[in-house]
Amino acid sequence: MSTVEPEQMARRRHESLNIINALRRGTVPADGLERIAVGLDIEEGVIGRQLDYVSEGGGDLKFIRGDYGSGKTFFVARALEIAISKGFATAHVFVSPSAPLSKPKALYQQICANLRTSEAEHALKTIVDNWLFAIEERLISAGSGEVADTALKAATEKEIETALAGISEKNTALAAALRTYYRANNAGDFPIAQAAIGWIAAEPTVGRNFKQVAGIKGEVDDSTAFLFLSGLVEIIHGAGYRGLAIAIDELETTQGLQRNQRERSYQTLARIIDALDGGRMPHCYFLFTGTPAFFDSSRGIRSVTPLYDRISVVETDTYRNPRQPQIHLTRFDTGKLELVTVKVIDVYSQAYREVDRERVSHRFIRAMIKKITGRFGGRVDVIPRIFLKEFVDLLDKCEIYENYNPAEGYEFEAGRLKGDLKAEEETVMVVEF
């Protein structure tokens, strides 16, 4: 047996453990989502082809539409996983009071804070280091031999300006911050280097000292945030990644804002679409999620006719076309949940040991689904998170205790979920007297 096989088995087991641990907590696993995804093959194919187009220098987007329980956040996480596998950097941002769509600076901050690559979480510093290293390697290669440190440093600083020429013409601050980071790193001045990364990420705590050293006035604001984002994408691509895939989740929260904030939010959305369509954001891909109300209600984007017309879809029959601006996810049903349990059993078997299918039979799984959905008004679409959390607990007990029989011992006690339910789950829960 080759040495590769044990290593692959160990990685597979580690990934399996991570998936099961996440399901125990009722959260979406960070990796390995393809192993528990069901019914998304066509949609994943569409996303994959869009990412290929973006990797070649295009800019594109997709809106993911679905009710609660349709798996929007799971699908977006899976889409970002596909992006990572294709060599993209990614960022997953949730629209919230701290990151409203109406404030581009806040979105930019969240994108920088949540940057991820296949090698690193919170990857901004790693990306910048890779970009600068690529510049140095290119200069050394062009010189056909070794280059003196002082000459290399001077040439690299000049190349920083050249690489960001399009950005520097409009705003010199990004290049100045990167040049300061490069100098500080070489000099071993790590506080200034760290401050430079913080300033690039629009962190509010960067002190005045850094701006004096860098010769920078001001900071990233709402008027310059997208300019800095364009620069960031150039850096990401220059560092060897295919581009940047950004997920902006839960757009429906915008509907609850005051009218002027909603209008600014929709203006931000229009600016992003215009920039992508106009070729001003190459190598950048956006995913947005929202409920049907966000797309169709009077407080949603239907209130902005030009925006609505650009991202609305043509529906002439039951065959939905995921290549249109919106992918419409349908609600989870019993069939899909049963398929997921089969996949979870396979993952669990690789994380621990083979699951006893006599104790965890298909008949028992169906009975368990019925038992749990009965406490949530029969709504299968509401329970996947709760069901999988319960199901993993049951698999644990079967693995630990040889005499545990779930068909005799399992009861769904909704009371123990108190404080763990989401608003949508709590709304449909049937109260027992």
C-alpha cells in the first residue's frame, strides 16, 4: 500500500469529523458540503460555469431566491466551496445592522475580515504576502539571476505602483499602504506592518502613527470602498488566485430599514451590477440571497423598477432556468431529508465506525422524521437543522452503547430545544398542553 492512501484516509476522516461536529452544533459545516448536498447538481453546474468565466477575466453574479427552509445559506456555502476548489479567494458576508447594504465601507470591512483561501482563514495578510512575493519572483526572473536586496526592494516598490496603476490614478492611498507594509516587513517593524494590513481592511482602530508613516490622509469610506475592493481583487488575482467570490447573505433584512436606508441599499446593489456589467470588476463574482418577499414586495427591489427589471426572471412553465439572474431554491421535503440521512450515515461511518443499519434502519429514519415534523406543523422544510442535530446524537448513542435501541429509546423532546430555536422554527412549533 502506498503512503498516499493512509494520508488520504486520514484527511477524509478529519473532514468527516468536522462535518459531524458541525451537525452536532446545528451549523453548516465549513468544508465537505458536497458530501451531504442533495438535489443541487444543476445549480452547482451553473455556478461552476460562471466561476470559470470570471476566472478568465469576467465579472458575474447570481441571486439565490428561496423561502426559509430552502437551504439558501447551505447552497451559498457550497458555492463558495466550489469557488475555493477552483482557486478563488472567498468571503461570506451577512447583511446586518453592523454591515448594512446601504454602507459600502461596512461591506468592504466584512469582506476583508472574512477573506478565505484554500490555505488560510482570515487570509488578507497571506494574500498580500503572496502578491508581494510574486512581484519579487517576477523581478528576479526578469533579471535572470540574483538581485541585490536594495535593488530588489526599490524595484518591488516601483512595481507595486505599476501593478495598481489603474487604482492609484484615482486613489494613491492603497498603493502607499502596501508600500509601507512592504518596507515595515523588511525592516522587522511588525506593529507598522500590522497597522498597514488593518488600514487596508478599513479597521477602525488603526492609529494616527501609521498614517503619518505612510503619508496617508483619511481612510476607506463609503465613497471609496468599491475602489478599494477593485484594488483588493487585483491583488488577489496577482497573488495567484483565480479571483474573488463574495456571498452577501440575507438581503431580506434590508426591507426592515427606513425608506432612505432602503433606497441607499438598492443603489449599492445597482452600483455592483453596473460595475460587473460594465467590465469594471474583472475576476469578481457576487452571490446574493433573499426571500421571495425581497424580490417581489413593495418594500423590496420591486420598488426600484430599473433594478427589478434587470434581475427579474422569465417563468413560463414549471421548468425553472437557473442560468437566469435568479436561482430559485425549492423547500426541503421528506425525500431530500431521507437522502441526506443516507449521506450523513456514510460520513459518520468514516468518522467513527460503520453505522449499525439494523438499529438505524430506513423504517426508523422515516418514523423519526414523522415524529419531529409533527411538532413543527408537519413542515419538513423547517426541521433539517434540528433533525440532523438529533440524528447525530442518536448515531453517537448507537456507536457508544451496544445495547441502545433507538426504536425503543428515542423520543423527541422539544422542550430541550428551548433557546436553540430560530425565529422561523419557533413560529411553526406546535405547543403541547
